[in-house]
Amino acid sequence: MNHEAEVTIYDIAAKLNLSIATVSRALRDDPAVKSKTKKRVLEMAESLHYRTNNFARSLRVKNTQTIGVIIPKLNSYFMSSVISGIESITTKESYGLIISQSAESGDNEIRNVKTMFNNRVDGLLVSLAYESENVKHFEPFRRKHIPVIFFDRTFEDSHYLNIQIDNRKAAYKITEHLIQQGCKKIAHITGSLKRDVFSERFMGLKMALKDHKITFNEDHLFSTKNSIDDGAAVAKKILQMKHLPDAVFAAEDDCAVGCLLELKKAGLKIPDDIAIAGFNNDPISTVVEPNLTTINYPGFDMGVIAARTLINSIKDKKTNFQENSIILATELLVRGSSLKSSIHSK
């Protein structure tokens, strides 16, 4: 099979009878090159299907104008909101993005980190997988002074910046709201408690119960991967219990909705028989009936702040941050899934 030879700046220069230096500067949009010459060079480059050799360029200038993003799952409204926020900044700043997902696997995450490192990204934004035990695999970035920022799912390490919300405070708010609705037997559906985002939400729930002198029943703790199907599976387990909980607080909206729908299918009234609350304020929370009580988690804003902070660090050539954490505000959104009519009819 015959392969067409790769077009180089030498070919463009020969076609236009220009110097290689002039062609190179024109392709970089150097203001020293006349507009008419730039136009000729760009038109010739397009007609010859010229491709910029970014790898060779990166070796010369020691940057790639590329940022790496590693997330746990792509099929998440929250993560897609974060990526949208990241892209709104990187586009303005003329940075490219390489996005990969760990699919909640620690091994996948390690491979993704190596790929990002070998692709010479200028900085890295990461939300950690369920299975990640530590952050040793990010050491090559630290040794090369390449900035790494963790967002949403983070890890306490003085070498890296964390961008997150106060998960404990948010979970406390939502649990206290359920208690105010008369709920005392609150079940909790969580993700892996290895991840701070879920352990902190569980801690917030337990703190609220303790402050109201309510003991948490360990049989009411369910660890899942937080999908709609996982929520439905937990609902089936709840329905088999001799004494049903009077509320369910799920650590993510998808899981809360799956649980709500399954409980409704079994004939239970939401929220009078069992109140339901979620977390994230995904669009699904306002589609389900009754609408889901949840925490508004600003994913887009988190992406904007993460990208802006990382690019500033790249530009300033600083990998040591003055603060170890940036905390974003959240809001409790009370909706029909948790407002018990028996409380409000009094």
C-alpha cells in the first residue's frame, strides 16, 4: 500500500519560493510577517493538507499548550458540567484538552496518568477513581514541576491543590432537613468510603443525627457505585426489611432516583412513607415525580476555577499553591420528595 508522504514546511516554502523561517513564522501567526504573506502560506498549507507537528514544537518550546483531564466516568451529568466549565477557559486561553476516564479503576487511572505524562501535557486536572489508594502515580508530574490539581474527589497531600465543596456541611444540612420532617430512621446509600467525597457526606449525616440524639443503624448503610440500577437494587433490599427506614439519603442523584422509582413501584408513597434525598442537582432530579430534594453542586463553576487556576500555575511556572484547598459553596434545594404532608398539615 502506498502512503502519501507527510507535507512539511520545506514543501510549503519551495512551492511559494519563501524561506523556511518565513513559513514557520507565518504558521505561528508572527506579527513580523506581512498579512498578505501569511494568507499565501495558510492557503498553501491547507491545499497541501499540512499538519502542524505539535510534538516537535513541544520539544523546542518545552510546552504543548495541552491540559490533561482524568475523570471517573464520562456518563455523568456532573462530570460533563465540570468538563464544560474547563473547556470554557481552555478555549479562551488556546489550550487543547486530552480527556480520559478511569471507569472507577485504580489501575486504569495509573495507565491514564502515564499516558498524560508521555503526551507531555502542561498540567493535569484529576477527579480520583473509587479504587485509588494513594497518589504515588502522580509523582513524575511533581518531580518535573508539572502542576496537578484534584477536583471533586480529592486526596489530602500538601503537594497538590484540592478544589472541592464542604461535603460534610452539605450532608449535615440535608440530614437535618430530613430530621425536621420527622425522620429518625435514615438510610444512606454511598459510594466507596475510601473517597473523601463519600466519607465526608457519611460523616455529615452521622454528625447531624448525633446532634439530634439519633443513633445511626449500620444496617441502613449501603455502599454502591451510585447508578440508577444500584438505587433500585438498594430499594429492593429496603423492602425486605422488617422495619423500613423513614428516609433515604443517597450520595448521588441517579442512585436516589433509582431508589425512589423502585419504592414507588412497590406501592410506597414518597415522601409520606419514605422521604428521599439525593446530591448534585442533576437534571433527573426535576424530571422524577415528586421532584428530588438535593444539594446544588456547581460543577461548571468547579471546572472554570480548576482550569483557570491550573493555567495560571502553568504560566507562572509555580506548582506550589499558597492554599491546599479551594472550597465552593453549595445550596440545599428542598423539593417534594422529602416534604412530608403530615408535618406541614399541622
